[in-house]
Amino acid sequence: MNQSMAIDDLVSVAQAEAMGELDAPMMAIVLSSEQSYDLPINSLETDADKARWGLILRAAREHVEADAVAVLYPAWTTIRRKPTDAETPQAQEEDDDGADDDNGPIDTLFVQLHTRDRIYWRGFEQIRDPKHQRIIGFRRIKALSTDYDRDSAPSVAAWLSTLFEPLPDEGEETDIDRELADLLEEPEVSAALYPRQMRALH
């Protein structure tokens, strides 16, 4: 997979899904070698939500033997200051460094592509129609558009730190792996885990 091309394609998907809406949808896309699979995410507000969806995405990735998972989500982002050249910008919802001014929280859209070695991260400000407040465009936030090695990713991505952990050896099944198997049987997961082009027909 060409990661630079893949992240650009994912940005296009995320922006197309959000255009004309009151809020950008929150979703994951599991990218296998032959197909891509959509998983609409209902909430990432709490640590419990993130822990649950971290397990769901790991289970889905293992289920289709995927080498990459994308996460697309909106967030309130506080822009405090512009980082110096010596600093690495940190993409953190609700407390972000990385723009030129200090105008308080803004609506943002984040697109993350997680691979075995790297995380590709792109951040955008949502531009809205002043009258109807629907999304009409996006402005890229360069300081929140960074590539990371997996072991140096910002803490806000910690809920996906186990995404590529190997399966246990046969006979060494753990409680976590039994929980992963159960998650694949949940209706919201099993109903969503099918190719994008099939989903578009419904």
C-alpha cells in the first residue's frame, strides 16, 4: 500500500462524507489487501468508549488480516500558539498546539491512518455556512498534520496502541482475546464489517 496516496484518499473520503452535514461523521475504515470495510463509531467521548473501540478495531483488523486502519473523527480543538521549529506539534483534542492565533476552540476534522510502523495524521478546520451551520469546506492545519513512528505517537492515540499486537500462540488464548471474539459477534460490528462498495448499495 502506498501510504502517502492512501492518506490523501482517506482525506477525500472523510471530507466528502462530512460536506453538507451539521457534523462530520465518526468512523473507522479497515483496509485489507482486497477490500476496505466501514465501521461507524458511535462515541469516543470516554476512556471506556475508546477502550471498547480499540478492541473492536483490533478484532476487525485481525479478522480480515488488514495491514492498516483509518480513523476519521471530528473534535473540538483549542489552538493556543504556534510551535517553534524545534518543537514537534502534538495533535490533541481539546488542547492543541499548532495554529497561528489564539481564538479559542474550533471545529476540527482528524484523519488518521494507522499502519504497523507509522501513523499518518491530518488535521483540518471545519468551515461552516454562517446561516445554516452546515459544513461547506475545510482548511488544513499544517501543524496538526504529521507522521509518527508508532512508538513515538502522541498520547491521544494510545487507545489504538494494541491495534497491531500479534495473536497469541495456539493454546495461549487470553481473556482479552476471548473478549475480541465476542465483540465480532456484536450486531453493530458484524453488520458494519463488509466492503465499502456493498455498503454504498444500501
